[in-house]
Amino acid sequence: MSGEPSSEAILACKGLSKHFGGVRALSDVSFEARRGEVTAVIGDNGAGKSTLIRCLVGVNVPDDGEIFFDGRRHPFANPDEARKAGIETVHQNLSLIDELTVVQNLFLNREIVRRVGPLALLDRPAMKREARAMLSRLSINVPSVSARVRRLSGGQRQAISICRAVGSGAKVVVMDEPTAALGVQETANVEALIRRLREQAVSVVLVSHNFDQVRRLSDRIWVMRAGRVVATVQSAETTGNELVALVTGAA
């Protein structure tokens, strides 16, 4: 990528580098995720995928390079800045609170309140109504918005985490191995949810070791090895064997 990223890019970087002590985790990485697409990032363990994502969303500050979001240079000092700009990250541990209900998790730290004189009271009915609407928009099925999260299946928990990200108005949702611990049916449900996000023009960055999955879901695949981007391929034009060769260095 030379100059600024393309006009289609919503999240991008140019010349990103990051060291941890004597370890070079990223070396001159340029990357872009396009608007309304699912962009996959693949690579072996230690390839730099997680470091790239952490730099893009403000968890790590890169040593060199530029980050762009929504058409302008926009480095993030911390994840809160990225979140306020419109980037939500769904981590493998989901960051849900088991003992809280679905609606409480969906509105955690952004509760709806109503004013009664000088008092600000939680508007529980409004949050329940909005929670049902959020779940309905993404065709997510749960027993009840009043159910405690600990009673949900792994796929339902993943869906709640994704729903919370989209419900905050995110323009980009970053997903780190979203189906790694799920069974076949739950994986299919989460994949269907990712497709619905794309239909609703939400851009998705998908980090996964599952090459068949990224070929099914993504529009474009970025391949990393040893802290560098070594290839970018159109998902519809590649094969699992080609991706294995790119990741391992055989190609």
C-alpha cells in the first residue's frame, strides 16, 4: 500500500512496526479492511495477527507507522478511543459477566436512564424493549432477555457479545477466533450472524485459524508470517491448499 489507503478502506494501517524488547512482532505492515466487507487475517501462531489487531484498536501503541479510520489518520491511545470512534472488538473470552442477565450485559456501562426530578433512575422497561429489538434485528434467539448469561450456550454467548458490539453503533467489529470453542451447529449460527452483519453494512475483521471458514465468510484474506503481511488474496479465488502454502512459506 503506497500513500494513503484506498477510498474503500474503513480501517487501515501503513508501515506499522512493533517491538517487545528484542522481539520484532510487526515489521512494516500495511493492511486495510474495506467498508461493508468481511476481511480475514490468518497466519500461524506468532505471525503477528494479534499484535496487528491490538495496535489497530488501541491496546498497543505501535513504534512506527500510521493508522487510518473512516478516511483519516486516527491512531488510538486506548481501546475506549477506538470504541467511541466506532470499532468494537469481540474477544475470545467474550468479556461477558455470567451472573448478569442478557439485557444487563447488553447495556453494561451504557444503561438507559430516566430523570425524576434530580434523580436518574434505570429505565429497565426501555432497556428490555431495546434488547429485544437488538436481538431481533440480528435474528438472535435466547430464552429470555432476563436470563442470566451463565445459562446460555457458547454460541448464544458469542451472539450476545456480537450483538452488544453492533448495538453500540459500531462501524467495524473485530472478531478474534469467534468459533474456536464452539460445536458444529453453534459455529454455523455464529457464521450466519457474521453474514447478517455484512448484509447490514457492518465491516468485520475476522481473525481465524480455520481456513475453510475464512473462505466461506470473507471477501478478502490477508496472510501474515513472521510479523509481516506476505499475501492478500480474494477469498473466492483461493483454495485451502494455497492458504496453507502461504502461511507456512511453501508458496
